Amino acid sequence: MSDQFWMIWPGNAVASALILFAIAMPFLYAARRLVHDLLHSIGRMVGGPLRLGARWLFATARDMKERNSVVLLAHGREEVGQHIEREFERISALVTRDLEGYPALQRKLLEEITRVEEDYKKCGEVPPPPPEWVEAVTSISKVKSDSNEMVQRILEEIKRSVHTIHDKALGEYRRAYESRHKILNGFMPFWRSLDKTFGQVDQKLTGLQQTSSKIDAQMEKYEQINKKTDKAEHALTVSAFTQFAISTMVLLIAVGGALVNFKLIALPFSEMVGSGDYLTSTMRMSDVAALVIIFLEATMGLFVMETLRITHLFPLIANMNDRMRHRMLWVAVVFLFVFAGIEAALALMRDMLSADRQALVQSLASAKAAAPDPLLRLIPTTAQMVLGFFLPFALAFVAIPLESFVYSLRTVGGAFLVMLIRATAFLLRVLGNLVRQLCRVLIGVYDFTIVLPLLVERLVKAARSEGDSSESRPVKRAA
């Protein structure tokens, strides 16, 4: 009975609810305006801050995008400037290496061309023309012998002399042409030398032209970055994402190498430091010591790359004078060699510890196994020592992908953060609109519950408007 205290008609909940609704309907109708104002206020109170927060987040995302664009363009300008500087250095090296020998090359070309011209002039020299007695012979040939023995003898003598002179002239002509052919045949080495020299010149000029075209492309890219065009920004963003993906993959490979290095020296450190000492409940001191050694090797490799000016993570190192930078380079290299030697010794110690444990297990076993071949045991020992010696030098190159990862992370992280802020702002705006629309729906539901008083109100207002219009019509006619 306690749950039926509200029932006006005991035993009939539907009738009791209808009676209570009918009793409450006048009160609901009287509070209609107050409820409407309350729901509107709730919609503005909840939806307003959400929309304001969404607007603020959109403005923040826009400002962050602008700052990211400024940083991206500045980094791209610096990178392209370095590319242009390197291309100019290459051109300077080409000019210094190739063009400084051009005076000697030009002198050689001039000498060879002069020699070719002299030989050509020699080739152009022809034997002297036949003597003037040819005309005399022509005149004599017109003489009629008329069976005169003296004239015939004279003519035969002339004929014999002409044949002799003809044979002599023909021999001179043959010797002259033979000498000309020899001179022309001697042209070949000079022509080949000229062709080779001009080929070298063409190759060097082609290299300069290719380098110049690269500089032109970089200068055009630099101009696009200075103009802050969308094309340049998009290209730099895509390049940053590509560099981020590549550097992340290389760093993961480096982490794998570091894990191999850790496994290689963790066991000897557990014997040196003590396997029972713990830094925390799950981390042993030997593992921490091995990680410290690996991190120190990576740090020395980073210093080597910085002093060589391959990376630029620390501007202070790059701005050092050459003497101090070279000293720091040699110190870092010496430390790398020391760490490499330590790891090689630890690898040897690891193999000895493994052999001792294996011997202990065999001694505790009932059956004794055959002793391994010393040569076969020497192979893994040597491999471990070589691996322990060269892994620190391999970790030294981690600085290059690390720099690319750091610089690209600024762009990639900024882009993802802008996207996250925009998504949050969009969600807040949707929630704000949803709250306002929900309040409107609640107002409609409230009006639907008191639809009967609203219909009565509408009928009363319609009747009043008709009565007022009927009373105003006679007044207008009288007027």
C-alpha cells in the first residue's frame, strides 16, 4: 500500500495518473513561460561556453598553425641555404681543380692547333709547274720532217729528253704526294689529342652546368620559401613527414642494436656489480650499469658527429674554434675506442662465464658430455668480441637520424596537435548545438503535454479578435 499513496483511484493507476495530470495541467500551463525561460537559460548557460570554447580552440589552432608554418619555413630556409652553400663549395672545388689548369690546357691546344696548321700548309704545297720548254716542244711538234734525216734525229733526241724529263717529273710528283699522305697520316695523334682535350673540357663544363642547374632549382625553392607560398609549405610538410618516418625506422633499428649490445654486456656486469643489488624492485643495478655504458657510447658518438659538423644539435660545439673542436673530436674518439675495448673484454668475459656455467651444469649431471672442439668454441668467442668492439662505433651514427627525428618531430607533432585541437573544437561546437537543440526539443515536449490549455487559449484569442473586429466595423462606417 505504501507505493499507492499517490493514487486518487485506488487500484487503478491509469485513471489516477490521468486525474493527477488533469489537476496539474492548469499549473503547468501557468508555469509555461517560466519553464520556457528556464530551458532557454539552461541552453545558453551550457551551449554558450561550449561554443565559446570551440571558437577559442579554433583561434588557438589557427595561431599554432601559423607558428608551425613560420618554424617550418625557417627550418626549410636554413636547410635549402645549406644545400646552396654546399653546391657553391662544389663549384668552387670544380673551378679550383679543373679550371686552374685551363692556361696550360689552352697553351697545349694552341701548340697542337699551330702544329696542325703548319702540317696543313705543308700538305697544301704542290710541286712546281712543268718548265716552259713544254711550249717549245709544242712548237717543234708542228715542224714537218719531210723525210729529213737530220730533223728526225733532232726529234728523236727531243723525244728521248722529254721522256726522261717526264719520268723525273712523275717521280717528283709521286714523292710529293707520298710526303703529303705521310703528313696527313701524322695528323691522327694530334686530332685524337685535340678530341680528348675537348672531351675533357666538355665533361668539366657539363659538370659545372649540372651543378648550376641544381643551384637554380635550390634558388627557386628558396624564393618560394621566402614568398611563403602554399606549394613550398606543402612540400616542406611532406618532406618533414617523410623524414620523420625514415628517422623513426632507423632509430628503431638502432634500438634493436642497443638491445643486442645490452644482452652482450648484461651478464658480465651482473658478475662485476652484483646480481643481487636492485635500484628498484624490478630494476637491477647491473642492468642500469649496462644501459649507462650504452648511453655513454651513444653520447660520445653524438659528440663525434657534432665536432665533425655533420649534425647541428648543439650550436655551441659547431661555433667552437677549430683547435678546440679538433681536441674535443680526438677526446670523443679515444673514449669510443676505450668503450669498444671494454665491450670486447666484456664479451670475452661473457663467453667464459657461459662456459663455466655449462661446465657446472655438466658436472652436476649424471652423464658427462664430450668436451667441445676448441676451434668451434673459438669462433663464437671471436664473433662476440668483434661484435662488442664494433657496436659502439655503429651506435655513434645514431646522431644523424636522431637530429632528423628531432627536427621533423616539431612539424609532425605540431600538425597532429593542430588536428587534435580542431577536432576538440568541432566536438565542443557540436555539443553546444546539441544542448541548444535539446532545450528546444524539451520546450516542444512541454508544450505538447499542455496542448489542451494551449488550444483553449488559441480559441479564446480567436474569439476575442473576431469580437474586436466586429465592434470596430460600425465605428468605421459611422465615420
